[in-house]
Amino acid sequence: MSNNKHLYSVIAGTGSYIPEKIISGDSFLNSTFYENGAVIEKNISDIISKFSEITEIVERRYADDTMLNSNIATVAAQRALDDAGIDKETLDHIIFCHNFGDIQPGSNSMDILPSLAAKVKQQLEITNPDCVAYDIIFGCPGWVQGSIQANYLIKSGDAKRVLVIGSETLSRIIDPHDRDSMIFSDGAGAVIYEAAESEEPVGMIAHKTQTFAGNYSSLLIMGCSSNPDAQDGNSYLKMNGRKLYEFAVINVPQVVKMAIDKAGISIEDIKTVFIHQANGKMDNAIMKRLFKLYGLDAVPENLVPMTISWLGNSSVATIPTLIDLVLKEKVAGYKVNKGEYAIFASVGAGMHINAIVYKF
């Protein structure tokens, strides 16, 4: 490498898997939701309607019963390999970001032995032992953190190509008696990062991560069913939605600003923000507060592509899926041009917040 060139991590290919099974709001019409141990007596249609109004989620996707988390991830990974047009044997690392492993339909048991990254490597039939496969458990920001990890590997010279997957089957770990179950969905996204020499900064140029475990780790936990009569002994994904909303709106903009300032660019240089599809109303509030930190009152139009209305919240899969769809011009009104700056930002269980400044 010449003296005036530096190593950068650039996206070589992307892929995603969006389950075909569409779950509309009407799918919950026969649900019985509980709060504080008692049945919520409100009309179920009103509960569904109010939920959709707050989150902007109209429908979500569930994986077919024949597919495990590692299976849908493998499909997304193969599509990323095809998109990049590279030999799978040239991958140096596979980083699989998830939170619940493989869960069989009708079960509540998590399987992470072997690691899901190892399962994907096996399913892709990669024989190269120098392709190292491991998992990251980091809440919803897992895929962004996996990308940061890939950047470290590439910049160290240890890797030339790293596959980072975000995939989850949340439909198998949600409590059917909890209104929050309507938020979550299944899906997989995969991105291949490749080492590139450049005199000018390109690809991943700055990032920032923070963990607020001390006071906020209990905002997303595993807990018993909201139905006090449930006797299955299972643990389910539980969320303190109101407190999480307040936490995210206050803290996410500050972390994103740290990454932008670290990159040495202006907020007005950012052309696309790929934000974790957690809650439409929350994401809008985060963006408004981010721009206020720079003394700006309005968020530019067409800055933040959103898929939450039809894909729901698939945790670690939301951002890589969104990137894949936008790069392939499958999100109306959005297109990424070479030389443009973008943000990848997420928040979730831990509580973790992270952000990447990326130059296409």
C-alpha cells in the first residue's frame, strides 16, 4: 500500500430475506392482551388501531415453519455473495448478529450450539478453515456493531472480506398476551465489507458506540407471560416501551452527533439515514432532536427511508435489510449515489446505542 493511501471498509454486496407470510393487524383480532395481570378490557380493534397509529406498523412478516433463523440468514448471505460476485471461499470472517439463536416453531428454546455463524458457514458449504465464523449478541444494534467489528478486522490487515449478518425470528419468542408482540417480526439482512485502498476517505469513516447498562439494562429483558394463568414456564421478550422511547429520543441523537463530528463533516452532508426500524413515531422524534442539536428546526425530506409499516421490527435485521432494499432501489423515492454520506444508527437491549458514518 502506498504512503498516501489508507485502508477502508466498503460495501461489496448486500442481500436480504423477507419472509412471505404477511401478518396484518387483523391477525390479532382474537388475541387477549393483559396488563398488570388483568385483561385489557378495551375493544381489540381499538387496541390494534392505536398501536398502528403510534408505531406506524400496519403489517409484519413471519418466517415459514420450515425455516430457522440460520436458514433465512443463509439465504440473505447467499444473495449478498451473488450481489458482490465473489467466491465464497474468499470470505475471511462471518459475523452473525442475533439475540435468540435458532428457535423451532412451537418451541421457546434457544439453540446457539454451534454458533449460528458456524451453521451459516456449513449451509453455504464454505470449506476454507481460515473463514472464521462467530456470533455477536448486542441487542437490536448488533448488526451495526458487527459492522464496526468488521471495520476493525479490515483496518488491522487481518481480513480483506467480512460478511456481517443480522437475522432474527422474533415471532417465536414473543408473548401472545402482550400488546408489544405486535411490534416484532422476522427477517434477515447481510452485507459483505471489503478492504479498499483510497487516498480519500470512503466506506466506513467514523463510528461511535455507547452502553448505558447501569440504569437502563432492564428496559428490554426476558420475562414471564403477561397472562398470570400461563403455566408453560417460558420466558418471553419484554419491553418497557414508554421508558425505552424516552431513553432513545434523548440519547440516540447525541451518539449520532458524536459519530458525525468525529467524521469531520456537517449534518447537512448526510443524504440518507438508515435508522433501526423500531417504532415510526420514535424514529421521527430521534431525527428531529438530532437536527435540533445542530440548531436546525426541520429534518430534510427524503432523508430517512422507512420499512417499518410493512416489515415491522425485525431487530438486528432492520438496517441491513433497509440498506439492501435502498441500494437496489426497492424503496420508493430513495436512491444512493456515489460520494454521498449516510448514517447507520441503532438502539436496543443493553441498552446499547451505535452509529456509523458511511461514504458510498
